[in-house]
Amino acid sequence: MPVPRRSPSAAARYIDRYFWWIQGLLCVCLLILLFLIRQSFKPPFDLIIKNGRVFNGERFLSLPRDVGIRGGKVAAIGFLYGISTKETIDARNRVVAPGFIDTHVHVEASMVMGRAFRAPNFIKMGVTTVVTGNCGTSHQRLREILNSLEKTGGHVNVVTLVGHNTVREQVMGQNPEHPSPEQLRAMKAQVEDAMRAGAFGLSTGLQYAPGIYSDRDEVVALAEVAKKYGGIYATHVRDEGNGLMDSLEEAVDICKRAQIPLHVSHLKRASKRDWGKMPEALAFLDSERPNLPALTHDVYPYTGSSSSLDLLLPADFRGMLPQSRRILSDPVERRRLVLGMLKQLESEGFVDYGFARIAWFRDEQFWGKKIPDLEIPSSWRDQTAWVRDIVKGRVPAQDVENALYVFGHGGAQMIYDVMDESDMIASLKDAYACVGSDTGVWTSERRTSHPRSIGTFPKIIGELVRDGKISLDSALRKMTLEPATIFGLTDRGRLQEGMPADLVVFDPETVSGPADYNQLQEPLGFDYVLVNGTVVAKYGKVEARFPGKVIRKRNESPLELVVEPPAPVEKSEVKPDSATAKSHDVVSDEDKKKRAKPAHSTRKGGKRGTR
Ligand SMILES: [Zn+2]
């Protein structure tokens, strides 16, 4: 009897029909399971910054990503699921970028042996690495201070240059003569020692004593030593006023002869007669670029410079503050001084000292006042009656008397409103420019400072970006990858797996640096600043944590610098805030009016300063 064939059940029919589909689905499930198991065995992250708009130093990545940090380094960038983490930061609608590199700072006075390096104003601006030793002035015990900082750590990483003025002063004091062969040998030995200790190059401040006494041969001889160790030559040029073009020619010539990369510090046109002529300076640098290993510059985003009273004096009276009373009581010397002051003032297109404000002076009531507005004792006017005979109405005699009063009473730290905004923007936008605040350490207990000490970086990525003066991508490159390339910092300025986790998390819609010459308001919009994987600032509050390292130059061969600017990259997806943009359209005129009010600074008057 034939066995009746049972018809297959509905389920069996279903399995039969979708056999391969079910197989496939099982395989996918298995793979996901394996992936999750594998992930769970991975070491946990210390921190994941989730869903941020990642800027990698060169460009924005296309989709929001997570950044995983482990052991102070960036361990992964991507979509990080299933890996445990000790801490998470939600960075939705925030930019996650490499921490900023401030290419031009003066923090020597704040680097103290045996103490952690505190730099709250830099951290608050998103800066995680500073380059100090600029304008010819570096730490007098450079090797020791680097060793000390290595043990104590700091808020930020520290890179240093070796300063020509410091070296010259140690070897020959304030002697205005050319160095003897022996003295030059001693200076070269000091530069060599600093380069071996890890300096990244030589800096000069040829506008200040004693650097002002040096000729090209002297600087070339020292630059050659820096070049031997792969360093760069960073210069505060001899004259940033109407002698700028000659000074740039000198800088180029020095670097051609030493075949060393040239970096011009705080490029500016400080003579009123030359306002609007920044393109001419940039064109000159462009034309010389093929002749040098590299040619770059840094900029701060303000039209006021900050320096000592020295810059109001003719070149041969700079650095002579300690002898001011002697000079003022010598009829020949003081006549030469005043005539030199008048010549300088007139040649730069100014008719009085209204552009010069006292930031710091021994008498606090002068702070913030312009030189013409100082109320000086009438006895001083009686003593300086001779000024009127020399000035003869060329400029207000009272201005000169007031300036001489400050000169005769210990000097002052000044703010000079000597630049044009269009020049500053042109300098900043140049393909070879990076950002340098040109400031020192400032804490809110100190009432006075130039706004650049707390506003430089947020002002650029906030106001200047929203005003359409520069794109966010370009501004960020000038604060991250480009300075790292210029100075040869091979593991900074990049957000990349394996790199130290120096990171900044900020809101591109609200970031701003509202500090101005009247009020030193702190930056807004920075959520987190991390140095070597440690959160050092959270919503503007700086922690007493010192993960910052000393970065030493180790490379003993010449730097390989990128001479070409990075290729154009995809445009930022961050939309400019049109409402804010409108309110800032009139920045130049309004700013200039605001600047008629008091200005402040931190540094004491003296032979040396920044500008
Ligand atoms: Zn300088």
C-alpha cells in the first residue's frame, strides 16, 4: 500500500522558500554579535567626545563623528559604539578641533623654576600650545627652565625660540658696538646650547635694544647656528613703520644668506602714511618666497599694538630709560631726543600723540589715558619749558612734555592705535599667515591688558568669521595645522588617531572674544579645552591641572616645510549667523570710536616690549 505523502506544514514551506534569506540574516546577526563581543574586549576609552563636527587640522570631516581618547592620545575617530568609556562629552552642534597653537607669546616672566606653568588666559582662548621666546627675548636660563617645566607641567604645552637680545645682553650687556670675534663666538655658543636644549629657532627684536645695535652679519652668523639644528628665524623686524619695506628686505636677506626659513612676527603697517599698503608688503614676500626654504608670518586681530614707551623715541635712545634724567638735563642730548621724536612722529604721518595710550605706569591714575590728556605736575612743565623752543608749534608742545614726563619717571607700557583694519585683515587672510596673540600670561585679578591677551582666537573664529572676513576653515587652519607645519611641530595641530589629544570643543554660533580696550571680557562659546587628553577648561572655568608638556626640537636636520598652502578644501558647513554679521558690519568705525576710551596692559615699561 502506498504511504500517503504528507503535505509540508506552512512553516516548513516558509523556511523552504526563504531558506537563503534566513541563512543570510543569521550570518548578519552573528557578525554583529561577534563585532559587539570584540568591541567589549577592547580597552575602554578614557573619554568619548560624541557627535561633534570634527575639524582635523586641514578640513571638516563630512559627517558628525565621535572622538575616542585613551592615554592622552586620540585613539579613534568615527562612529564609536559598544566600547565602554569612563566619560562622555556631548558635542552635538559643536566643532571639535585640534587645540590652537599660539605662535607668538611672551611668557618668560610667568615660567618660574619649580612651579607649574599657569596660563589661564591662553586656555580660555582654546590655546593648547604656545610658542614663546619671541621678539629677541627668551628665558635667561632656557635649558633649566625647560627641564623644570618638564617636571612640573603646565596648563599648556610650551615651545620656545632662543632670543637674540637675550643672548647679546648676556654676552655684551647694552654695548652698542659690534661684537668682537670672541663675543660673537660666545653668542653662537649660547644659541647652539639653546638649540640643543630643544629651541625651535632664533628670534630677533631688531627694534629694541640691544638687538637694534646689531648688523646683518651678526644676525646671519647666529641664524646659521639655528639653521644647523633645523630651526627657523622669527623676527620682529627693525622698523614696522615707514621703514617696513626696508626691514622686510633685511629679514629676507638674512634668511637668504643663512638659508633658513623666515617667519615675520606680527606683520603690520604701523605708519599712518602707509595705511592700506599691506598688499604691497605681501606681494614683496610672495616675490621672495621662491628664494627661501619657507616664508611665513603671524598676525593678531587688532589695530592697536602694545609695547613700551621706547617706540616713541628715536632709535638711538631706545633702551636708555635708566639714563633718562641725565639725558633730560643735558641740553645737547635732550634737543637731539626731542628733534628725533618729532621727526619720527611726522614721518609716520601723525600730528600728535593721540594714538598713544598709557596701559601701565607707576602712577595708576595715568592708566588708560592718552598722552595728550595726562595731568602732569605744573612743576614739570616749568622744568621742561625748553621743549617749546625746540618744538616750535610743529606738534602740541604739551604732548612732548607729557611724553618726556613718562620717560623721566620710569617709562610705561603703551597701547598704540597705529594700524588700519583692512591691513590687518589682508595680513591675516594671506595664505602664509598664522595667528599669534603677542601676549603674556594674564589673570583676571590683573585689571589691565591689551584685549588680545584674552580675545585673539575667539575674536577670529567668532566675529571675523561671522562678519565674512575669513572662513571658519581657513581661520582654524591658521591656528592648527599651519603653525604646526611652520614650526615643525610634527605631533600637534592635527586631530588624527595616534596624536596627542589637544582638543577644543566650541559652539561656532556663539563663540566670541568680546574683550576690547575698555573691558577685558572673557571669551564665550568654548565648552571644553583638553591638553594631552586632560580637560583643563570646562565652560570657561580653568582647572588646576597641568598636563601641558615641554615640546623640544629634536630634529637636527633642516626642516621640511610645506611651502605651498594647503589645497582648497570643502567649505565649512557652519552657516554664518546673519543677525550677528549685520551687527558687526561696521566694526572698523565703531571699534575706532570705542578705542578713544581707556586702554590697559600688563607689562611694565622698559627697554623691551611687544608690538
Ligand atoms: Zn614683537
